[in-house]
Amino acid sequence: MRYRVTHITTYQYHEPVAVSNNLVHLAPRQMAHQQVLEHDLEITPEAVAFHTHTDWFGNSAGTFAIERPHRQLVVTSRALIERRAPPKVEAGLTMAWERVAGAVGRVDPSLLDVVEFADESPLVPALPAFADYADEDFAPGRPILDTALAVMHRIHREFRYDSAATSVNTPVGEALARRHGVCQDFSLVLIGTLRARGLPARYVSGYLETIPPPGKPRLVGADATHAWVQVHTGDTSLGEDGWIDLDPTNDCIPGDSHLTVAYGRDFADVSPLKGMILGGGQAQVKVSVDVERQ
């Protein structure tokens, strides 16, 4: 499938901003099953000192500054992406979850790159509640992917999607206790539950094509950013170097309609746009995302 994605972020400030310094993760990743054919970034007011780099996790990141007074910042990302569904992995044929955790704990040389994803991170602390949650899904000897799918199904079954219940600043422990939230919350709970057993799991930010109900028009700009999870199987010949995608919000293994932008330990590593400003007072933020199948 080929998609054209337009992602517009608008900050409206109550007072003038004198200086703005920003970090963006908006360029989609080049991957075995995803090719970025085009990408451009438009910034208003015009930015100075714009630089791109590859971050610690291999994502394409950009930094820019605006050094003249402004009351509005608009960042528009446009991309043309070709996505293919990854090969199917038989969950029952993956290695036992204890074996994966043991290899990570011993820092097996083949898994050096995944060890950091088994530890706590800024937004996913090692909470006792994670060690208790979904305990029955971690049966001895159960295949890692089969186990992770069971936990994903549990989250989808037990949690209620509620866009008004949490914000990007809601602690994951609160989302776990209240059993509701949005895709970010569901993903962080899945990550925390897997890491509590020593399993490497990472946070993925991206986009998901949404299909309108039959007979209803497609609404331009009504899509949204999305988040899901990758779990490592311990076998680098599977998936993307051993990583398999899981979407607890939609209770599925992502296919050709999930478009990856970046991944890291949690949302803090891959926030689409963040920075520091001098002035501005309170700000209103509006995000518009359009994912259009070509």
C-alpha cells in the first residue's frame, strides 16, 4: 500500500514567544517493509539553524530554532510512504518467554542492542503492579509471542478506550489502575507488563489509516497519530531483527496500514514535537493528521 500523510501541529500562544528551540521526530523510518518515497517539513515562521541527525535509536530527528517574536508556530510534515505487511510469524513456534528473559539477563552478545528495552524508562517505571498484572498469561514454557499476544488481548479486553480520561502526562500506573485511556496508555501498560518479566519491549509512534463507516465520507484531517508496541522474540531472524509489532488498542498484529515514524523506550524518546520557549504564556495546541491511501 502507498499512503500520503500530512501531519500539521499548530501552537497558538497567548503572549509573544521571543525564542523557540525544538526537537522533532516526524520523518518516517526507512525499514525492510516500509519505504519513505518523499518527506518534507514546513515550518512557519521560518526556522534558523535547522539540522537533521540520527538519534540513539536510529530514528531520523531534527532540531530547529525560531529567533524572532511570534504568537503562532505551525509545523507541517508531509510524507509519501510505501508499506508492505511483514511476513507472518507463527506464535507457537517462537522460543519460551523465560528463555528470552534469561538471554537478555545474561546480556547474550546477539541481544546487546535490545537489553536497554528490558529496563525501566522515564515513563515506564518498574511498578509492583506490572509484576502482578496478567500473571496467569506467563505460563512456564509458553512461547514468547504467544505470551505477548495473550497480554495484548487482555489489555484490549479489560481496558476502555477513553480519550478524555488521560493526557500525555498521566502516569502509566494511574492508567493501569483505572483501566482506561488511549493508545499511548495501552502501549505503555503492555511494555511495563513485559519488562516486569525481563522481556524487551519498545514503544512505536506512527500513523494508522482509518476507514470511514459504509456510506460515510472520508474526513480530511480527522486521523490521528498512533502508538503501539514491539516485543523482541530472541530470534533475530524473525520480524524486524527479532522485533514483532503488537497493537493493544486494536488487538492486532500491525500490517500494511500501520506506518512507523520512530521507536524508543517510551513516548518521551519519540515525541513528534517538543522544545523550550522564552515567553508565550499559555498555549493552545491543535494537531491535524491525514492519512490518505494513494
